[in-house]
Amino acid sequence: MQKRVITIAVFLAVFLSGCAIPVAQLEVRSNPAGATATIDNGISGVTPFFANFKLTKEQENGTAPIYIGNITTRWFSGATASTNVNINISAGREQSVLINRPSAPGLETDVNYAVQQQELAAQEKQRQHEAKMQQMERLQQQQLQQQELMRQNELGQQGSKGMGR
């Protein structure tokens, strides 16, 4: 019996240790926000966004840097900026890079676009909140209806027991 427990414990330790895939996370931000950023490896998004990178054993141990590559950022006005990024694991697995917009025509356009995107995101968040609240309200109504049906059912059963006497 003791041998079986030890065997199971060793199996679980080996199995569970292989489940966690080591990753580093990079937050890509821009100033102003709302620019489209594309990383050499094909990951892209609208800033701010997060990108995950699988680590090799050397990178996980901190003996090798994580070369992210070139990040090309394009704002609504057409202004662009590029930067090369490496992650130093000794500084932590979660890091961020801020890409500043270059001095180029269209800054006001890009700032207005960023504000507009933030407003849309806030509206969407509010819409999702309201939808969740409506769903909770519907669930509460359903629960009340079920409770009422159960109460009526119990009253009906009690009444038929009293009639049978």
C-alpha cells in the first residue's frame, strides 16, 4: 500500500511539473494609446495589449535573454515608430515597453483617436456591466418563480392530505 502511494505521488509530481509552460509577458503600450503595434513574430494588437512568449530552459533560468524583436507601431495619422526589445528575466517575467509617438504631423488626430477609443471602451464596459446585471435580475426572477411553484406545490400536497382524512 505504501509503495502504491509513493508511486502515485511521484507520478503526480512529474505530471504536474510538466503542465506549467514557462512564459514571459510583455505589455506593449504607446503614447498616445490606440496605435497598432506589430512584433516581428507576428503578434499584433492595438495598444495597450499583452503578448506572451514561451521560454526555453535557458531563458527560464535567466542565462539567456528573450529577444522579442522589432516592434513597429503605427498611429491613426500614419506616424510610425520602431524599437527592438529584449526581456531580461532577472527583472521579472512581466515587463512593459512604452513606444512614444515621433514628432510628426497628425499628433492632434492621434490624441483625439486615443480619447475616442477610450470612450468606446468605457461604453462597451458599461454595456457589458448592464447586460450582466440584467442577466442576474432574470436569474433572480426565475429563482423566485421556482420558489413560488415549490411553495404552491407544498400547499397543494398539504391540502390533499387534509382532504384525505
